[in-house]
Amino acid sequence: VEMGTVEKSAPKPPPWEAFPFLKRYHGGIRTLIPKNKNTTEYPHDQAVMQNISVSKQEIKPVPASVPYDPYPQIEAEYAKKHECFLDAAETIKVPRVHYYPGIVKGFPEAVMGSYEVLGLRDDICFDRFGRLGPYGYGYSVKRGGLGAGLNGDREGADQLWKVPDSTTEVDYSNIEWVKVQAACASKNAARFNPVEKPGQNLFLDLKSDGQQASQNNRLEPERSLVDDSIVGKRDESRIPAAGANGTIIDPETAQKNVTLLPRTAILIRTWWDFHYTTEDVIYLRSLIAELSLLSGGEFTVHFLVHVRDDNVPIWADKKIYNRILENALPAEFRGMGSLWSERQMGLIYGGIQESFFRDLPVHGVYRSTFMPVQYFSHQHPEYDFVWNLEMDVRYTGHWYHFFDQIRKWTKAQPRKGLWERNGRFYIPSVHGSWEDFKQMVRVQTEMGTESPNNIWSGLKSSTGNSIPGSRTAQSKSDKSIWGPEPPPDVLTNQNDDHPPTTYEKDKYEWGVNEEADLITFNPLFDPDGTTWFFTEDITGYNTTASLPPRRAAITTTSRLSKRLLTLMHRET
């Protein structure tokens, strides 16, 4: 019997489509008001949200922008910071980002996380010209810009170049960032721990092309990303402020001991045929200027370039390596990259058993994205920390302010309850203050999270997890992490830090003023029993009796310490 067409009801729309639409993210700089006078569009009740509007009388002319300087004053115990320039003659200053005091009327609070808790400024705002103009946005290619932002509303675009002590529009067409960055590092060498140059290993070398051969313009690999003039000094915590070969760099501090700063590498993860857009170039210039040059060399920006053809022997042929690397980056960034490939990682870390989990190789970028990072750290021990950034990472504020505040905040966190807090999102409108959130996590850990109100309850027992040793049900209380949790089959001493007292006796003191070994921006969750794609991907550990303790975070944006990367390299 022919039934005819059966009409199906339309699927229900996603629940978030019913949420009120927030309109004050894009209110415009003509509606700026002081932060303390703002009524936020979110979080607030619906009645108040509907009443947030801007009258014609409240729309003001574009205010004057202000140069942004988030860099701390150098204290007496540190060596003097020397200004860095964009040219060898030291005539082109690094232009400053501009901001506007105040925020857009009705501007919402952050949904997750907190500016206040992290110490980030939330009483100012940026527009596209003030934020991107220093790096070529808003003026033509003929004048050394990128040719973007020339059309439409340009009110306020020229303010950037009219403030006292400001440079003129920078002609970026002849800038060689590798030389600029190296000169800045050399000029400020007395501020940092001296570099010890490791020995060459041409077969396994994850080389960096830090200088160009003068005769044929070919890229000559070198081991240290910091200028050669500052290698080979003693590795001590406090030394006189002297530069290369004992030459005094800062006479004002040469006669006293100074506290040395750590070095940090910013690794930009890209690949050999990546297409760099105008926006990508602006983003990369901002990273180098704000993190490396204006900080006096505290950071070094470097490209970790993935060669996505395992048949290219970059580990065996220097000419092939140089040719690919020269073509992999825009001309202004040449000399700032290192190549790697999955085949190369297989040669270096050949002891790992291949499992092809989900048809993906164990040395592949999806399963072992940090292999080239840990080997980079092994080849470049001058860096105390390494930030891993993908090419699509963006930040609308100032890079140095962001990274510096993140470092300070993580350094101030106690170890007690750290793992448990790290496994959750902090939503101020739900959890209240950070102290309220800490105590909530403590209570949940002590009482357990298995309850009818938890939508994830029973998931571990219903997943049918086939891995021996995986948990099938949660206990009434969750286990607090207190001290090292080594895998059961690792018997050697890992030089781990052990708690000075018991969990109950600690007054949230252990770990305060310690630099974090790992910083992530998404929760570190226990993948055991979840529906995550890589839940059962465990390689190199004995799982016959039980699973090793694990944590995972979605997205790879993170900072890793040399100590952590060294341990990863050794275990791999």
C-alpha cells in the first residue's frame, strides 16, 4: 500500500538560540563610559537588559587614544632594560599600541573566567586602528603598510602617529625580524641567564636558521636562537651585568649582582605550505614587537614548521632543509623557523610502539603534537619556558600584559586543590568570587560529585570502557591529588616535588611563588570513562593491571617548563 509522503516535524532548534542576543559588544567608541559607571548587559535580568540603550545625546565624538605601556618598571635588583629598535641604525622605534580609557556602555562581563581575578585590565578598550595600526594596518603598501583598513570609517586612524615621541608610519617592507630580534636579545643579554651552546647533531638536529650566509643568501642553520655573542657564559643565578666577552653593557649595574630573568620561547605552530594572510602577518608582527622587542628580549618568537610529506628527508640533506625552510615563511620572517616532520619524530622517538589508534600514527601531529616541542626544548636548553601557539590564536588586548598577568597569577596559586580547580570552568555569575569557587571545589571533592543533579553521573559505568583498570563507577568522594601520582610501572626517581606536610595540615601555602610547569586555558580533565575521541589512546605504559593517571585539555595553547619538557623527552 502506498503511504504517500510522510511529513516529519522540524527538529527543535539548539537551546542556545533561545538565549537573549547581546548587542553591546559592538557599541562603538563613541559610547565609552568609565567602567565603574557601566551597567552590564550580561549578567543581568531581562528587564534591565532591555533598558540598556544609547540616546543620541550620549553619542560623543571619537575620543583621543592613549599609548599603552604595560611593561613594569625595572627594579634595582635587575639589570637595566635597553630599548630595542626596528633597524640596525636604531632610528626606527617600535610603535606602541593605543587604547581608549573606558568601555562601551552596557559592555557585558566575561561569561567564563574573570579579568579581575587574573589582574587583566577591563577598564579600557581597543579599536582596530589603535590595536593593529602599529603593524601596518590602515596605510598603503606604498608607505610600507599592508593596504588593509583603507576604506570605510577611518575616524581616529591618524591619532596613532600624532602623539609626542611617536614614530612615523613604519615601512615594514624591508624589516628582517630575525636580525631585529637577535639584536634586541644581544643588547639585553645581561638581564638573562647565559646561554650554553649544545653540540651539533646533524642527523637528529631540529635546526634553526638564525643567520644568512653572506655570499649566496642561503640559510645557515645554527643551534641557539639567541645571538652567538651571548653563549658560553657560566650558568649561575647571579652574575655581574656584563655582555659578550666580558664587555660591560650597563655601567650603572656592572658593579653589583643582579637577579637574572628566565628566557621564554613562543613557538608558532605552522606548516610548510601555509598561506599567510594580511591578518596573519599583523598578528605575527604584534607578537614579536610586544613580547620580544618592547620587553627587552624576555621572549623569543620562533616558527615550528611542519613538513607534511614524510618522503622529504629534511633530517638527512642540508640543502633540502634550507630550500624548504626558505620557502615556508614570508620574507620578513625568514631565519626564524625550524622544520620538523612526523618521519623525523619517528626516527628520534623510535622506541614507541605503533598502535595506529583511530587510524592515526603515534608520531603524528594529532596524537603527539608535543613531540617536536619537547625535542625543540632539548635542542634549545636556553629557554626556561616554551609557549605553544597555533596560527589561529588571537587576543584583542596587549600580548605582554596578557602573558605577564597569566604568569603572575599561576605563580601565586597553591597546590592544595589545584588539580580539582583545574578540572572545572570558573563562571563568576554562577560560582561567585574566586574564594567561593575554591571552597565549592573543596566541598565537592570531599563530598563527591556523583548525584542525580550531575548529568554525567553513571557515564563511566555506561561507556563500556574496555581498557583494563578503567573506573566503572565513581566513589562517594573524589580523590584529592596531593603530591606525585606516578604510573605504576615507573619505578625510577623522577625528582618530583613532594608535599612538606599532609593535605589536611597545609594552609594553602605549598606551591605559592612557584612557577607553573604547565599552563592551559581549558580545564584539565580526567579522560577516563568519558566520550572524548582519544579516551583510550594510551601508548608506552603498562595497562594490564591499571591505567596510568592522566589529564587532558582540549586545544594545545599552553606554556610548558623546561623541567616538564625534559621529563617528557626522557620518558618518550
